[in-house]
Amino acid sequence: MLFARSTARIAGPLHPLFTLVAALAVVAGSLGISAVVGMNETVALYLVAGLAVLIFSFVNTDFALSVLILSMLLSPEINLGGGGNPDSATESERNVVVRIDDLVLALITLTWLVKTAVNKELGIFVRTPLNRPMYVYLLIGLFSTIVGMFMGNVRPMIGILYNVKYFQYFMIYLMAASHIRDMKTWRRYLSLIIFTGVAVSIYAIAQIPSGERVTAPFEGVEGEANTLGGYLVIIISLLLGILTGTRTVSRLAGLLGLLALMLIPFAFTLSRSSWIAMGPALLIVILYSPKRSAVMAGLVAGAVLLAIFLPSTVYERIEYTFSRENELRTDVVTIGGAALDPSTSERIKSWGLTLKQWTQRPVLGWGITGAGFKDAQYFRVLAETGVLGLAAFFWLLASVNRMGLRSLRRISARRHPVYHGIVVGYIAAFWGLLTHAIGANTFIIVRVMEPFWFLTALVMLLPGLLEQEDGKAETAERMQPGAIPQAGEAR
């Protein structure tokens, strides 16, 4: 225990010297193992790095969660195979892709379970307003998957891996909610989340000259621009919320600079689902901001600037959706006299096919990964887990929204304008993701859900931590020499 405490003090999660020494030790260790055993250098590096994360995660939870935040978007992926057909329409026939952050999260979860077993005071299942709907949703998904395995439409390994993935998302929330006990730690994690967003944006901007749609780092051969779009909806909404509570000119200029930096790759994702998602997010920012007129004026000015400086590829993408060439096709969907592009048409057609598929197993569905690939969250949940799973999913979403609004009410916009703005940004991001999920599997995408659930824990904890900090400040003020006792205090 003494060793763990000493190491925790030395191995601060962001200490530059420690980070440098740890990185050099990992590289040296991997090269040494590679030279002695003859192992591939990359495999040896992963092995030593994993062992280092395992050790330091046990002695320093701050380090573990910091590594997790950075690895959410900045870690490569490993293709484990599976069905071997990446273009298959059936989810269970596709290859299984595991990202390094999946392995990091698994290691951190393992060490967290061991620590809670050793130290009973930690308590892994901390009580929060979201626990019950989380557990119900997970249990229904697991049960429907087991039934799907017996029915023969879910491959056991694929189905189990996806269920584990869903469990990991909630473990991020539970670990953060259990560990963060003060505002200093809270601020550090929020800063890391924003730093990661900046790094991802710079990486994406570097892809623009290639002429391809920009994606997040390490997205594989093809990449998924819609994933980056959904992630940026979260970060941009968060920054917009912080802007509503910013009072100093220097901080305002810095935030506007970050927003401009992130809007560039957001535009070049060419993700229509992400663009549409920003509509509800902006409405939420206006609705809950204490100075609506100023916020609306700023958004209007920003919209004018965007209209002027938007790249031509954005306009081409919008025109493609409603191009006159689509009217000459017989395989597209027409809405209000407007013929949609083939991609959008196929997505809308798949909704009808999903509903027909659901009628065959309406209660529990086909099991997770058992209903084939669905590029729409709500229809996917309905097909895979039936009406029971969809009801549990909506219960969870409603609980998240209620928690966000409760945190907003408890934080004074006058006393804590920036933190009030952070919660406004979170709620805006949530409603943006709800919209994004109409045309994407938003709530199962690793690189969207991991930062979202970590932010959810931060927002859930924020009112209590602020009250704790305010209480300490008031106590310290009363104890100052010469302080005048308040009414009702002992003299």
C-alpha cells in the first residue's frame, strides 16, 4: 500500500518527466524483448505498453483514466477477422475490429475490479440516476442475444463481443463517477477531452489536401467520416456551451479559435447526418443560455461567415442529395416531389425492411448482430432487441436528458457561468446525437460513445462537486483572521 501511494504521487497522470520516462521505458522494453525473444517489434511494443498500463492503472486511477481519454480517438485498430467479408450486409459475417482503446479499457476495467475487491470503500457500482436503465438495457440486450444464438442467427463470439462493448461504455461512466471526488480532477479530465478534440481536428485538417472525406486517426483503410462528424458534434456543442458562460475577452477569443479549428474538419466530413445534428444542438444552446439574444446574434453572425467561407465540396454534397439527375432514376425515393440520392434512398428503404423483419420477432428481436447491418440506431435497436429493448433504450435516453436538466437547474448561471455553459453544451450535444442517430448507429460507435459517457459522468458529478468546493471556500473565508461572524454563528 505504501508503494502504491508513493508511486501514485510520483506518477501524476500529466507529469511531463514521468510521461517521458515511462515512454522511454516502454520503447526500451519492447526493443529488448524483440531482440531476445525474436518477437515482432509492433507486437512487443503492444505487449510492454499493455503491461505498463496494467501496472500504472492499478497504482494510479488518474493515470488510467487519462490514458483512456487520450486513447479514445488517438489509438489504432486491430482486425481480428471473423466472417472475413467487410462488405457483407450481415453484421455477424463482418470482420471483428478491436481498437487499442478497447484493450486499454479492458485492462483498466480489470484493474478497477481488482482494486474494488481489495478496497471495499471504492465501490464499483456507485449509485447514480442512470444505473437502473443501464442495467435493464444491458440485460435485455444480453438475453435477446442468447436467444438469437439458440435460434441460429447470432454467431456466439460476435454477439458476445458486441455485448461486452456495450458494457464497456457504461463501465467508463461508472468508473469516472466512482473515482472523481474533487473539482481539480474534474477540470483535468475536461481539459484532456478538449485537448483530444483539438488533436483530432488538426489530424483531420491535414487530410483535406488529399481530396477525400476526412476521418478520425487510425480509422482503417476506408475510414468513417460519419464517426468523426458525430464526435465533433459533441466537442463543438461543448465549446458553444462554454462560450455562453465566458466573460473575458481573451478566453472568448481562444474558444472562438478552437471552434473555427474544429468547424473546418466538421465541414469536410461531408456527413449530412452530422450537419443536420447541429440544428437541434444549436436550438438547445439558444434555449438554455442565460443571454439568448447575445447567443442568437453570435450564431447568426457565425452562420453568415460559414455561408461565405464554406468550401464548394459542401455545396456539392448538398446538391447531390436533391440533384435533378436523381429524378431520372427509378430506384430512388421521392419525398414532396424531390427525388433523393441513391444512398439516402437505400437508407430509407432499409427502414421499411427492418420493420417487416421486426414483425417476425417483435418482443425480443433477433439478438444483437443477428438482424443484419442497420445504419440507423433506433431501427437497429428495434430489430435486435424488440419492443422491450427499444423501451429500455428510450428509458435510458430519457434518464440521461433528465439528469442533464437536473444538473443545469442546480448550477447557478450567475455564480458559475462557465460550468452552467458546460452543462448547456452537454445537453446540446446529447440532442445532436439523438438526431445523428436517425441516420447512423451513433449510440454504439466506439469513438462517439466513449467520450459521451465520460462527459455524462462529469455532468452528473458537477453540481455536487461545485457545492463541495463552494462550501470549502465559505468555510475558509469564515476562518480568516478578523472575519465577521454571520448571524446564527457561534461567536
